Amino acid sequence: MSLGGTILDSTSQKCSSKRLAILTSGGDAQGMNATIRALTRVSIFHGIEVFGIYEGFNGLIVGGDLIKPLNWDTVTGIVQKGGTILGTARCKEFRSKEGRRCAVQNLLQNNIQYLCVIGGDGSLTGASILLEEYDEHCSSLNEIKSTSGNTPILPLDPFLNVVGIVGSIDNDMCGVDMTIGTDSALHRIIDAADSIKTTAGSHQRVFIIEVMGKNCGSLALVSALATEADYIFIPEVEVTSGWEEELCEVLLNVRKSGQRFNIIYLAEGTMDENNIPLDSSRIKKAIVDRLDYDTRITVLGHVQRGGKPSAYDRVHSTRLGAEAANLVARSGTKMPPTILAFRGNKIVSPPLLEIIKKTVSVSKFILERNYSQVS
């Protein structure tokens, strides 16, 4: 089967000795299940044993029943479901070296050599740290077992390879066209905004729509373009002194042109001129004090993450999962840590650490108000 690229790479050898674990971490995103399904089934096609790690990095640390084999039937009928069947959780323990040592121990006990992490920049950063410390933890665990008189738990020549797939509705990874879940989240936002506009027009109101995105304004920007918004606040564009007057002048001119309502988007993570988070209530106060317009706030919240994935997220997530399985099948014992993503509607595999470094630097530039470097 082919969709702008090979889904099943039939040239790869059967890999009966390879074991792959799939983990979803951080915030869930529509399309994660499609990735899990394709990754599992194409891996099975290649003869790779597949394991699911439940509840994110917490499951990797706890081990036991939270690491289970996945088979063809396990991933049947999930492509249309939002969220992730493997579950996800924030894990403070994984931030500690001892927690990551427990994670390595469970990887060794299950003889897992390949780890595919589906998540955002925080999750992929955690995976890269785990990989960096892997040999150190292996030696430490072997030493502990040996000094206690037990047989070392290490398999022969242990190794770990990491593949990252960006699953985040925020679309906040550098060098990536669109991350898993972004398209579905945009559909939620646009549907809500279209509904809001009808009631806003009836009552001549201003609506401030607050959307997710962390330090990335992609959701707000694309939604604003798609719904003919009048004004937008995003983290990447500096909010300068006097923004209140500028905003109100725009709204007033829109009303003078005959429009009965105004739509404003605010992306979370936007800072004001004093580097203080800009919230919807301050924007509302500025409008009411200067224009006396009836102004309402709508915070869409987690509805942006929920519900069924769009066709785009189902198909593109499937392609990414399949390519991850093909990559594992083709690889040797050592492969560089890689991210799989779409760029120019083609799957690319840039180095994991390089992409994370660029992404983290954008957040740093925003915090330092170094906006010239953000773009």
C-alpha cells in the first residue's frame, strides 16, 4: 500500500530478534492511536515483537503489568479514537537519575532494544536523556547485581535506540510542518469560533477566544486566519506598551465598517510588555474601559484535545507509525536518535537532539524578549 510513500517496506529482512516498545507521554493528541496501530502492525509484518508501555514514563519506571505485548488484535478499531489507548501521565520520578535507572532496568528485563516515544518536546527530551545515560545505568545495574551475588540482569551486548514521533496539538516543534493532533485541534477551535460568531453578531459583542499552544501561537494564528478574526495575541509577537489603545482602535474601525461583532484570539503563553502573562480578563477590561463594548471570554481548554481525529491526523499519523516500524526493521544495533515528522508533505528524519535544541531555544528567546531570533 502506498500513500505518497511506501507504507510497507517489503525489502527489509524479518527481524525476529528485535523488540520494540511504544510509549505515549505528555499531553494526549488526536491521532496517537493511529500511530500506535500502524507502528504495531507494520512491526509485526517485519517480525518485530511489540510492547506497549502504559501510563507514559511512569509505566516504564514501574514496569510489571504496565509493560505488555501488543498484537494485531490489540490495536484493532482504534484509528478513529481520540486520546491514547496506552494512557499518558506526567512523571516527576523520571526527572531523577534514579527514576531513569529504574526505567533502564525494566527495558533490560524485557530485553527491549528499541523505544518509540510519541509526545511533545518535553517527552522527547526525556527520551534523549535516557538514551544518553543508558550505558551508565547498564553498568551500574550490572555492578549492583554482581556485588550482591546474583546473576547480572544484562542481556548480551545491551543497546537502546530511540525514535521520536511528535504528538502535540500545539504544533510547537521546529522543522515540522504539522504535529500529530494539530489539525484536529484546529477543527475544534474553528467549529467553536463559527458558533460564537453567530451569537456575537446577534448581541453586538466582542468575544475573546483563548486557545492552547504553550509557547507557540500556531493554533491561534491559523484559527484567526480561518475565522476572520480582528485581532490576535501570540507569544512570538511582542506585546508593546500601548497595546490597549492599538487594540481598541482596530475594534472601533471594524465596527465603523458595519460589522456588528469582534473576535479576538489569545494564545496561552503570551507575555505583556513587562513579561507578565497576558490573560483574557485584562484584555476584556481594556475594551470595556475604553469602548464600553459588551465583551465575553471563551476559554476552549481541553475540548481542543478531545474527540475524534480528523482525516488528516488519521492518515498522516498512520504514515509516521509505519515509517517508524520500517526504520526499526532497517536499522542495526546502533542508530542515531531520530525524529520522524512531515516537512513539505514528505516524511523526514532529522536528528532528535538537533530539533529539540532548536525548539527549546525558541522558548528561551521569547522569555528573554529576543523576538528578532524567534522567527
